[in-house]
Amino acid sequence: MDFVIAVDGPAASGKGTVAVGLGRRFALPVLDTGLLYRAVGVGVVRIGGDLDDEGFAARVASGLDAGALEDPAFRTRAAGEAASRVAVHPAVRQALKDFQRMFALQKGGAILDGRDIGTVIAPEAPAKLFVTASPEVRAQRRWKQLQAEGTTYQEVLADIHKRDERDSGRAAAPLVRAEDAVLLDTSQMTIDEAADAARRIVEAARARWEASSRPG
Ligand code: C5P
């Protein structure tokens, strides 16, 4: 595996922004793995399926066009909710695994952000971050992004609590910090400060990785 950065954390923790910033700094491609689960959730709903039907959701996941993740419908609150419901199914996670693994193993390295990158998808990643923030701060950030939907802050906060519970409580690849992931709490940070802190953590990991992969 080349230089892979695993960025995990709960909803709206800032991990997406951190991952994109790292992508620029290290000139690495970034995969937002949440979009895969969002695409499956939206796909199931669009064809009138049941999000709790594992077999159905897994078939949608197997047929997913991972090259077409730019649909704005994947960014909505409903898509986030649908994503976390299909994400509890082991067969869905399995169907999405190969694509994520291939992305991680590409020549030159890669960055993946999600919930289980450092624990399941790329446990051997040389750099791992666990990005978090308090539920209130995360709800505030998500609420600002969702203004166009006319949602209230209280609704978004309730969503965040529900999503945390579902993501952390599920049996299949729950959201947990990998033992060797560096914790980055962005509650008191601006976006730039979080990106900066992440950059420093990864620069240190990269120096260690380079030293250890040097021949002799
Ligand atoms: O990160 P994002 O909010 O887009 O993820 C949507 C949902 O997809 C999460 O709440 C989680 O349930 C699921 N997910 C996951 N594993 C990942 C990425 C996302 O279970 N690697």
C-alpha cells in the first residue's frame, strides 16, 4: 500500500473538509465514502424499495455506478438518513468494500473519509485521523449547510444524535476510533485551523512512513 490517509469520524465533524484539504496538500485523490452509502440509500428509495430490506439494498449497492456520485440529491438530509439505514446491513458494506479497497490500493496513494476506513477498509493505512466535534457544534455546521431545506437547528441536532447512535451501535463495522488513529477534536476550531492541525498530524505520519519504508 502506498501512502494512504484514513479519515474517520461522525457526521458533520469536519472530516470531509479535512480530507479535501489534505488532498490538496499531498496531491492525493480523495474518496468521500459516505457518498457511496448515500447513493445506495437514494437508489433504494427511488425504485420504491425498503431501506430495511438487506437483500434489496445489497443488490442496489452491487449495481452502483461509483463514477456517478455527483448527484445533489445525495447531499440532502433525507439522503443522510437513508444512507445510515442501509449502512447497517453487512451485505451492503460488503458490496461497497471492493471499490473502496481498490481506491485505497491505487498507485501513489489515496485519501478516504468515512466511518470504518482505519478499522475495516484500510487498517494498514500509514496515516489515520479520527475527526470529531461535539454534537451541538456538528449540528450547527450541518444546519448551515442545509438552510435551503428549511430545517430547524433542533431537527438537525436530533438527526445527529440518532445518526451517532445508529453508526456507533450497529454490529457491522461500527463507528469507532482505530487504536492508532490520531484524535482531532474540531469543536473549538475554524475550518482553516482544523485543516492545519490535520496537515501537521499527517506530515508527521508521512515522515515516519518514509523513514520506515526506506530500504536498508
Ligand atoms: O459521511 P456521511 O454523513 O455522508 O455518511 C452518511 C452515512 O453513511 C453515515 O451516517 C453512515 O451511516 C454511513 N457510512 C458508513 N461508512 C462509511 C461512510 C458512511 O457507514 N465509511
